[in-house]
Amino acid sequence: MTDSTGTLDILRDIDFSLAARETAAIVGASGSGKSTLLSIIAGLDTPSRGTVRLAGQDLFTIDEDDRAALRAQKVGFVFQSFQLMGNLTALENVMLPLELADRRDSRKAATDMLARVGLAQRLGHYPKVLSGGEQQRVALARAFVVQPAVLLADEPTGSLDFATGETVMALMFDLNREQGTTLVLVTHDAGIAARCERRITIEAGRIVP
């Protein structure tokens, strides 16, 4: 990939594919390239060479607007820092991707999904008054409400205590099974990685056995 200083040689010789409904954990030391790989899979960062195919479409043969449209249709995201809109309520945060997709049932679908993650009584609350675990459950609801083909999660429990993280991960795996989503998550937690069907280890930008 490149930035304003030129080419950054972060990832090399990366080659793998994931089947529909497969769950995979990307693991490795800090700085090994895990989050960069996740961003490239999503088409958020552009590699200097190589191909990423999502639902048969090479992400880097289409323009940025078309990539964004494909992500909106096919990809859900969960981040360590939640990435909720602070000026929107829990309900409005979950409605947002549906409204961008012109879904007429956005309010009902978002309400149902928040109930599914145990937040039926918190619809009108803003992120600042929600606990970390509640914010991450809103983020899960927002990610899954569009029924994505692929869910990408970057250290989803990194900001949570152990017990809360366990609850959130159990919910994520339950929703993933219910919707038949392909799950790719970056984690430092060996226990979380062990719950995935596949483990992809990155060292110094390369996949290792």
C-alpha cells in the first residue's frame, strides 16, 4: 500500500480465501499487519499490488464509490472503539446503514435487532450514557442489521473487561450463526481465536503456518 511518503511494505505474499459462513481469526503480535490486512480486505486501504475479491468482485478494479456501495451491501464492521455516532441515539445508530440503503422498514428492523442484543430498553439513549458493553452491543446490532455477507471485527473486546468481552463475543458468534455470515476477526485473545474454525497467523507482514 502507499501513503504520502511513498510505498509502505507492510504485507507480503498474503494469499488465502474464505468460504461462505466460515469463521477466521487473524492473530499476531502488535505491528505485524493484522489491522492493515483487515482494512485491505474491506477495500478501505488500497494495496500496491494484489487482488481482493468480495462476492466475486475484485475490489480494486472498481472506483471508490462502487467499493463503498459494495461494502454497504455486503460488509459489516465492529471496531474496538465502537465507532458509534455520538449525536445519534442507539436506535438511530442502528437505523443509519438501513436508511442509507433506502430501507423503508429501518425503524422496525433496528428496533428488533436492538431487542435481539438485549437493548430494547435503551433505544433512546445516546452512546455517552451507555456502558462499554452496551455500546459494543449497539455496534453489533448496527453491523448485523444489514445481514452482511461478511463481518469484519477488529479487536472487538479490546476496550472491554473480561466478563463483558465474553458476553459480547458469545453474542457475536450467536448472531453470526443465525445469519450465516462469514466472520473475520482480528484478536490478541487466544481464547477468542480458538472459537473460530480457522486461525491465520501474521508475522512481519506474512502468513506463517
